[in-house]
Amino acid sequence: MATAYTAVSNARLERNRILYQENTGLVDTALGVKKYIKSVYGAASPEYNQIKGIKFKNYKD
């Protein structure tokens, strides 16, 4: 039981690192891409309209 818990806990820590690490995590990268597309194409563009509804949220401890 303790071995399974340790494996799950380690997997969650790694997942959180991949998704939420400051500046290099998936969420920060995706938010940066959305901001870039908005700045290049404009807020009313079809390119931005395709992605503006995708929600990304940073995890807080």
C-alpha cells in the first residue's frame, strides 16, 4: 500500500512540475502563446477567435 501511494504521489509531483513550473511549464507557455497570437493577429482575428476560449489556469498550493 505504501509503495503504491509513493508512486502516485511522485507521479503527481512530476505532473505538477510539468504543468505549472514558473516560466517553463505548459500552462505558462500556453498563456504566452495566446498572448502572442493576440498581439500579432489582433483580438478580432479568426486566428485568435479559434483559441480564445481555451482556458488555462495556474495551480495554487
